[in-house]
Amino acid sequence: MTERRLHLNAVIFGLGSHEAAWRLRESEPFAIMTLDYWVDIATRAEAGGFDALFLGDVLALQEGADRHLSNTMDPFVILSALAAVTTRIGLIGTASTSFDHPFHLARRFGSLGHISKGRAGWNIVTSSNAREAHNFGLDEMPEHAERYARAEDVVTAVKALWDSWEIGAQFADKTSGQYLDVTKVHRVDYSGAYVQGRGPLSIPRPPQGRPVLAQAGSSPAGRAFAARHADIVFTV
């Protein structure tokens, strides 16, 4: 019988899940703006046996910011720093398919995969907050179905970019002076209804092939999307 194991993922929401956690006597309200805070959490989680560390993200200052902590720093900056002080724990960051381009996403998560030696993960979100839309020049968020249609385009393109480098394409033969076998690096020419691009990616495929993909959509469209693409599905 195959042994089944429970995998533990540490979901970090600022100073705690409760919006008033910053008011606790022992709380340091501005600690989340320091690297020491995140290093302490990551190293404790790794030592405690957690399999991954997850950082959510919202691309706007949220309603109620006068009463609770709602500002978030860029997950990539934090996770890149944590890659240097951890050795085993997975590093999952959130990025929106509604406000980013496949090339940027593939390159960013691929780079995190390289510097972490294969520990990168992407939490795929489509965003739903009108304040986020306003920050990107939109009056309102696209409809739910359109957001998932774009997400399908974006994720398909990101996967194609990660796969645009064959294993062994970069071999650096000092004797011959050949660094790269260009026959093993391919254009992808993705062309969807929402995103287009040529490729290939500007960095080799990540050590794990593709970073782990996580998703938390609870709608029928979100669950179907997760079934097609996600390695991890958040259910709570």
C-alpha cells in the first residue's frame, strides 16, 4: 500500500489572519516591511517541517486600510530573499493573469526556480477587486468568464515558454567555445484571443521543469481551470 502523506503549506497573511492582529500588545505593526520578519517566519516554517510557504497578493490598497493592515509588498522580492536563507521549503507567490504578460510571468517564476534550486511555485489568480482594475487604467474588472478565458491563454503561453528550452540546451563547452545549442531552444509563437508572443524564453527551463502551479478558484470555471492546470488546489 502506498504511504499517503499530508503536505503542510504555511499561508502567511501579514501579521495574522485576523484583521486586528496588529493591535495585540506583543505585535510589531511595521515588522512586515522588514526582511527580518519574513526570514524568521520562513526559517521557522522550514524547521517545523512545512513543505511550502505561500504569499498572497492584491494589487491595490484595500478598502478599510485605515483600520487594518492591507498593504502588501511584492511577493517576488520577499521570496527571492527567502530562497537565500532556506534550503528545502517551497516558495509560492501570487501573480495575476489579468494584469501581467506571459513572458514576464514565465521569466519571473523561472528565475525564482533557478535561484531556489527548483522550489518556486505560482499561485494563479485572475483578480476580482475593482481597485486593482483602477490601478491598471480600467474602470472595472472584466467579467468573470472573460477573466478565466484570459487566464487560460496566459497559463498556456507561460507553460509553452518554460518548455521552449530543451534539457541540455545550455552546456558551455569551454574547448569548442559553444555555450548554447540553439537547435534545442525553440520559438513558441503563441497566439490566443488575449495574449500573443513569439518566444523563446530568455532563460533555461527551471530545474523542476515547470514551477508548481497553485489555484484557489471556487466557481465552476475556477474548479475546471484548476483541474486542467493546477498541481495544488486551495480548498479552505
